[in-house]
Amino acid sequence: MERRIIQLTEKFKSGFVAIVGRPNVGKSTLMNQVIGQKIAIMSDKPQTTRNKIHGVYTTDNAQIVFLDTPGIHKPNSKLGDYMVKSAQSALQEVEAVLFLIDVSEELGGGDRFIIELLKKVQTPVILVLNKIDKVHPEQLLPVIEKYSKLHSFADIVPVSAVHGSNVQTLLNQLVGYLPEGPMYYPADQVTDHPEQFVCAELIREKILQLTREEIPHSIAVEIESMGTSDNGVVRIGAVIYVERQSQKGIVIGKNGAMLKQVGKMAREDMERLLGSKIFLELWVKVKEDWRNRESVLKSLGFRHD
């Protein structure tokens, strides 16, 4: 990757911004759009994001570190409890909060629950009306009026995260809320997560995209080995954990077809991410009821701290 040289101005601004919202409103899509490449996985399944993903956006006069949080929802497992607490803790660590809503859907109980949490936050909260490409412009004003009655937002910005519409306006607004501060990360760094984490997430994304029913939330991916061969090929060994033997069969597929497709799609994304040829090996193992086992959650990196 070509290194960017940033000439710091005298009044360089920096800070942390949390992206919150109920599941599937486009938080990861927005962050990937801002960063300019995929660092947070996307799918049409709710609760795709499980960890706070840090994305770094840097210009000549500012650096914004985004925290893409898990969708806030009513948890039904220890993993779900971890995800919600992770999202809530992000609100205490930032200079501003982006509250993302889907303007194509009605205001619901999940949105109201998040607004009640945001009322306890001292930092500015910006209401981001996402998916404006799905509605007529005249439909936005009633939505704004409805949300404005529930909370006093510092700003309200309509965007289309998937198309990038008005995203630059949102970024310009955000910089105004940042204090003067240092550059926390090198100018060419786009995330603080190690490559192993992002690669594991890419594998999980492909399974989310290719499977249905109970599979999506029953899987976890762990990178067991990662290294570069003498010929420059990056060799990655990964384990896909499921909760039941029947799920193992679904992930592997008939004659291994599903697993091969997952590997092919993940490898293509990894090669774009790392800029190297990838040799990817996948295994599927059963860890019964892993989402409710504290020791397993910790070993997979899910920790409340």
C-alpha cells in the first residue's frame, strides 16, 4: 500500500465517533463508504456486526475514529448480551454519536429504546436518516418531525450510505464537533483491527450471505494460522464453529460445495484487502451452544472489557 503523507495543520482536529442504531439500518455500510474499503462485514441479516469495529478516516486537517457498534436489540443469549453492552459502552467513549435510522421503515420500539439510551449521553447526537434513496424527498420531513419530538438532536443529516449521497456533508459536520488533538493513527491506516480479525469476519460474511434459517447466528470464525510463504502467497487456516452437528453439514454442503463457495468468495475479498495471493484452508467444527458458554466467548475474543 502506498503511504500517504499528511501535512498537519496548526489546528488539527481528532476524536472518536460512535455509530449506533438498531440492527440492519446500514451502520457497517456507512463506515465502509466513509473509509473507502470494506473493513466491516455486511449482509441483510440483523446483528451482523458483533464487535465494535474501529474505522479511521483521515484528511489534511482532521482524523475521525469511527466505532461501528453491534445493533442494539433485546438479547437472547450471552453473545447477544455482550453485543448490546458493547454498543452501550461505546457511547461513553466518544466526542459525538451518529444515530442511524432507516427512513424507509416506521419508527419502532427498537428506535425508541435507543433514544432513551441517548438521552443519558452528554455528547452531541446527530440523527442520520439513512436509505434516502428508497423514499421520495417529501417523505423526509414527517420523519424528521417525528424523531425531533423524541430527542433534541445536535444535527439531522439525510444520507444514502450505499450510494454515498450526502456522506461528505455528514463528515464535514462531524469535524465541527471534534476538539483539537493528535493524529491517533498513521494517515494510511483504515482500521485498528489486525488482519486476522478482518479475514475471519470476511469468512463469516460469506456464510451469512450463502446460508439461511438458524445458521447465520450460530457461527463463529477463528483464524488459527496466518503466514507468508517464500513465494509471497499468504497461507490462512481458519476454523468455522457451529453449535450443532446438523449445522456442520449445512455449512459444508453436498460434496463440500458450500464450503468451497465460502472459501472462494472470502479468498477473493482477502486478496483485495491484503494485495497478495491467498491460499485459504477452512475447517468446520462443532462447539455445542457456544453462544451461551462464557469460556468459549472469551476464547473467541468476546469480552466485556
